[in-house]
Amino acid sequence: MKFGNKTPALIAKIMMLGALNAFTVWCVPILISNKTWLFAIYFTISTLILDYIFLSKKRIATKYIVPGTILLLMFQVYPAVFTGYVAFTNYSNGHFLDKETAIGVMVSNSFAPVGDSTNYMQVAKDNLNGKTTLIIKNNDGSFGAGTRDAFTPLPVSDVTVNSDGRITKVAGFTTLSDDEVFAILDQFNDFKVPIGDSKFFSVTDINAVELVEQNLSYDATKDQVTDISTGTIYSPNNNGSMISAAGEEIEPGWTTTVGWRNFSKVINDDRYRGPMLQVLAWTFIYAGLVVLSTFFLGFLLALVLNHPRMRSKKIYRTLLIVPYAMPSVLSTLVWAGMFNQDSGIINRVLGSPIPWLSDPWLAKFAVLLVQLWAGTPYMFLICTGAIQSLPSEVIEAAQVDGSSPRQLFSKIKLPLVLMTLAPLLIASYAYNFSNFGAIYLLTGGGPTIISSGGIAGHTDILISYTYKMAFAAGKGNDYGLASAVSFFNFLLVASMSIYSFKKSRTIENMT
Amino acid sequence: MIVNDLVRQKPLTAAQWTKRIAWRHAVGILAVTFALFPLVWMISASFDTIGSLSAQKLIPNHPGLENFRTLLGNPDQPYLTWLKNSVIISSANAILQMFIGATAAYALSRFRFKGRKLTLMTILVVQMFPQLLAATSIFLMLADLGKSIPFLALGQTSALIIVFAGGALGINAWMLKGFYDTIPAEIDESAKVDGASHAQIYFRIILPLARPVLAVITLLSFIGTMNEFLITSVILGGNQKSLTLAVGMQQYIDGQYNAHWGPFAAGALIASVPVMILFLYLQKHVVAGLTAGANKG
């Protein structure tokens, strides 16, 4: 084999490094301007490391590992760590912003129109400094020039008005046509001209402003928001909200750390403790029952369909793994249709409207049955493999010693197969422990546990419970609380992995 | 043993067959019926022009393609766009995951460097914290990042592909390292003597030798991504145009079983058939890949 020309590879390498650096140079300033410090730093350091490694003649091994590791740190390690952080915050629907932004939103939301009339306005450009300026007609017929900073009266003689009443010329300014205004329309979203007494002209149309009054003002030194009309003072509470002495709260709040509150909520609050325990118990039981039932049926089928004199074994095998080959999201949704109470095929065959998916116990049964259907093929496959590789001497020796088929099964075959498959069974348990789709797509976790405030359901497992806490419509989108529960879930799944590594001696075998 | 084999060669009498084999076929047929019924029911529903859950029969009275037309002619829930998205996301993800895993595994198998054992341990530990459980923080992270970097915003397929690529190292590196360890090091050595660089050895010798394993890994990632629901719906959920089939079909049928049953079945059929054919075609390799973990202990 020839290994001569290395130039194309070099060119490819330089181009990829170039693209990477260009990307970083482009996005880091934007990240900084949005105050996303962590990622700005991470992108910069990652790029420097990659440049160094790939331009160096040494560091060969790192060239192969570092790119994947950078992605791993950002999208797998960081989210896990961030989950731990979010669990200690009040991150939720009304608490999504940082404090500064939240107060800005509060104040700008507090502008209310004074009266219900609008004033005629023409957009112009200041010939001196090029600033966009609003030429506004006052109620008394005089004119003024307004910017974001000030409102200055204009002599009537400076303004030329045509017969339709439109301003056509202003001395010292260039008026803009409607098309020109449309082109810069987004400048006017928060364009407010201060005219004193916390009153402003705010743009409502391309030719109109209205008089608005600011109702809230923020004092940064005292860290207080004051209601200008009533004089009520709002101070920050420990949950990231501005709150008055009477307990009145201003929307929106901001994100802040809240200590162990999310955890104590799960443990002490009646709306969460009961459902949480129920969900936790069902998660363990569900995963256990799925592994047991699918293993049992799969093993049985593997034994029955593995007789040396039996024909068409291959056909059975191919047909039996069809459920495993079918995309599980779609097959679970098909099952949900078959279980439909009013018109599903199962109730039509049985001739009575059995509430498969809305009765707590029947829904649990339905979930297990669908997983029995979906999971058996896998168990059948691995059991068939394990049975075929059983040492034949052992079995023959047992036969010679006169053991009955039943003894052969329970004393020899089952223990040997279990020993071989133990790591896979543990892995399967961990998989089912977080098999979101199996639950969510069939029952949506339902039927609802009433004491849970509508969030938890009787078939919910931990992962679907957290999903609903965080993302279900109209349930408060409590990311902080969801992360606290995810944290438990992480601990449980991690301990399962540790157990499985010990069992399979992965670490000892590391070479 | 020899006696046993001789006995087995003798054809069974009808009586013996009934006693020893027939019941096995009975069990097999029963199991196959259970396994195939949902698939058969779905196929029947997709060709039943009545299109409703309550009136569907196993053998349709009026078979036709009406459901397929309804499914494909709905601009609000663009099935073909979903299908395209699914194929793009799954292919990109399958290739990226395979490549990132295969690359790291090469270094872990072939080079002896400081921190190698630590890297192996770290990958193992990171695997204990699957992305799935961190869906909430991935959502919050992208909500933040998307303000600065448009292609990492929520609702973008590119964001989903990159998030999945982040999980790649943890998934495949260990398994592939095990496979590379079985390729004799003499092959690398002789190429080195011929003047090959480490990159040439990797791309032109190791990767081609590992092709069958890589093909299976790529296929399994492809199917896995097709089927991924949680992270996909969290990241793409709000944007009808960028949904995958898994999330799109769930939204399509959700709560509308009677009205959407026929077209849904048609869509499920179109999406399932290629995947199933691929899977059954490669079943031997897939099974070998699945059971690889069992032989460690």
C-alpha cells in the first residue's frame, strides 16, 4: 500500500480549523453581549485547545479523543451538573429571566395610556447628529421634536404643513417617507419620549403617538420598586419576586437560588410527597415486572422453539422479532388505539367498554401488556443465544444421572442462562426504569392522581413525572422542582450502573 | 452422544410428532399471532377507506388509498417534512455518533498515553448520567444559547443533531475499543514501516477492517434516533415544521383517535416498513451486537 501524498489531508485540516476559529470569533462577542459568560469562555478555551492539539506534531492520541470530549462535556456532563444547579433554583414560568431584565420588563409593562386620544407624529432625522426624531403635534397645535432623551418645542415657523395636514418639511430635520419608516420599524418598539412628570409619548402607529404614564419606577440603590400613583413600595422577597407589604406581587419574577426548598417540597408538601412516593414505587415495580415478564416469556419461547426436530424454526424466529423491529413510538401509539375505550378493537372483541387507559389498575396492566409485547423479542433473542451456547456435556451428564426434564430446566438450564444474561438483565432494568415513551405514549402517565394537583398519574414513572412537571401545558413549568426530581432519578440510575459494572467486572477487565 | 445422534436421524412417526413437536408449533403460532396482531391491524387500518377506529374491520370492506391521500395532503401537519426531518436527523446522528465513537476508540485501543485509564473511567462514569434524564436542563441551556447562536436555538433540527453528537462518546467508545483490541497490532506496524501516518492508518486500515461493526452501530443509532421521543419533543416540540416523525405522529393522533386513525395508520406503515426490512435483513449482526455485552462476565 502507498502512503505518499498527505497534502489533501493537510488542506482539509487547515480548512476545518479555519472554520472553527471563524465560528468562535463570530459567536464569542455575541455570547458576551448576551452575558452568556460560561459558554463564551468554554468556546474560547475549546478552540484554543483544538488549535494547539491539531497544529502540534505530538499529542497524537488527544487528536482522536478531544473533539468528542468537548462535545461530551458540553452536552452531557454540563446538563447533568446544571440539573444539580437548577434543582436549587426557582427556575419556572414566571421566573425565567435574570433580575435586571425582569425589573426592566416590570417597569416597561407599567406604562399605561393617559386618556384615549393619539397625537399626530412625523418621523424625521436630525440633520446634525443623524438621530431618529419624532416631530409631534401637541394638543394646542404647537410642535415639538422628541428623542429617547428629551422633548424640545419647535417654533411653528420651522414646520411646513401641507393641505392634508401632513408635515412635509422641518427646519434642521429631514422627514422620512412611510416606506423609509417601515424599513426601521423595529426601532420604535420601545421608543418613548419623556416629557416630564413620568409621562411619555409612546409610538402607536407610523404617524401617531399616545401619551402614556409610567406607573412603576425602580430605585437601584434601595433595590425597591415604587408604584408612582399609589406610593406602594415593593421589595424583593427570597423567591425572586418584587412584593409589597400587603403581599402583592409584580410579574414577572426572576431566577434565583432557593436553597433546599425544591427538595423539601418533594419531601414535606402533601401535594408532592404522596404522589412522589407512589410514582417512585411504581417505577421500581414497573421496571421489575417488565424485565421478569419479558424474560420469562422470552425464555419459555426460546426453550419451546429450540427443539432439534422442529421445522421452520427460522420462520418463527423472524416473525417473533417483528415487534422489536417496528419503531416503538409508532407501535405504542397503535396499541393506544387498540385499547381505546369506546371503539378500540380490544373492547369491540370483548363486547364491553372496559376503561383500559383510565382505570388505575387496568392502565397499569395495559402498560405492562404492551411492554410484554415489545420486550419479549429481545429476551427471546438473547435467551436463544444463551441456550444454544449451554455446555452440552453438563446437560448430558445431568441426563445420565437421571434428572427429569423439570429438574434439568430449573436446576441446570435456568441458572446457567441467568448467569450468562445477568448483565443484560440489569441493563434492561435500567432501560425500562427510564423508558419514557412506553408510558407517555400509551397513557400519558394517567389516569391522574387527584391529590397531586393534576401532575402525577397512576402509571407515571419518575422520568414521565419530571417531564410533566417541566413541560406539561398549564402546570406551571416548574423546572426547578423537575430538576430536583431528576436529581433523584440520576442517583438511582447511576447506582444501577455501578452495580452492573461490578457484576460484569468491566473495570477489572480494563486494559 | 453418538447414540443420541443416531436416534435423532430416525424420522418421527406421526404419533411421536404429535406428542413431541405439535404442541411446540401450537405455542409458536400463538406467540406469532400475539406478535403480529398490532402490525396486521395497522396495515388493515391504513387501507380501510372508512378510516375510523370504530368501524375498522380486519379485512376492509372498501380497501383503497384514501388514508394515504388524507395524510399527505395536510399542509398543517406536513407528514413528508417530518419524514424528511427524521431521515436527516437520524442519518446525521448515526454517522456522527459512529465516527466520534470510532475515533476515540482508536486512540484508546492503539495509543498508550498519560491519562488513558482516567479517560476510560471518565467515559464509564459519564455513561451513568444519560442525557435523557437531563432533558430539562438541555432545554434551559438551549433557550439561553439560542439567543446568541441561531442554529443552537430551540426548534432547530441542527440543535438536536449537535446535542445528540454530545452523547456519542459515552455510547460507543467502550464497545468499539473492545473490537479494535482484537485487530492485530502487526497490521498497524507494517503500515507504519510503509510510511503511513497515524491518520492514514486509521482511515485506510482500521476503519475498513471495522466496517461490519460500524455498519451495525450506525444502523442501531439510526433506529434509536428515529424512535427518540423525549429530548426530540423537548427541543423541537414547538416548531411543526422541524418535528420528527415520532413527535409529529404523536401530536397528530393525540386525543383524535377516531378522526385520525386511518391516516395515522398509513403514516405509521410508511415509516415502519423500511426500518423493519433493514432490521430483519441485518438481524444476525444486530443480534450479535446486542449480545456482545453478555460475554464480558
